[in-house]
Amino acid sequence: QVRLVESGGGSVQAGGSLKLSCTAPTFTLDDIHIGWYRQAAGNKCELVADLTHDGTADYADFVKGRFTISRDSAKNTVYLQMNDLEVADTAAYYCGPLWIGPSRCRRTNQWGPGVQVTVFS
């Protein structure tokens, strides 16, 4: 069984919004420093945003002011609200613990398949 389940991906026109969700069927997300990663075709896996146990969020420069990471403890879910999307945001998106690093994008059998986000002009 995969450890994380992402949802909410899709296709959207540039300037639009999507909200990704990440749930954990077998453990509590509050217990870990969680992040959202992404990998565009031909590019490296990169950290987009992360959220600490105490709710402190951090963002990659290329999404600051546009993306927001948040947590709903009651639902054991972490979200990534993505606004003002750009064609360059097109990628597969994965949630995962910070300790796993960029290897998250290829460890799909263990941690979940991720979701595709496609932004068209």
C-alpha cells in the first residue's frame, strides 16, 4: 500500500487555479515535516513548498506569492493551493516527507504516484 495519496491534478489555462490534496492512509501527517515536490518532463525533481510540524511554511522562489501549502489535521490532509498558474508549472506533483528529498519523484511505488498538472496558454 502506498503511503501517500495525492489528488486534485488536472488541466487549466494559464492564470487559473488548482488545489492539490495529499492524504496518508496509514500515518498522521502532523507527525512529519511534509513537502510538495514536482518534476517536469526532462527536468530534475524540485521542492515546491514545505510545512513544518508547527505550521511554518516555506516556498521555492518560483512559486512564492502564488502557491500556499496548508494542513487540515482533522482530515489528515495537506493541501497545495496553486493560483496564477503558469505554463512553466506544468509537471507531475508529489507530496512527501522532507527527509526523502528529490528522490520522492521516482519513489512512486512506495510513496504514491503523484498527480499531473498541465497548464496551457
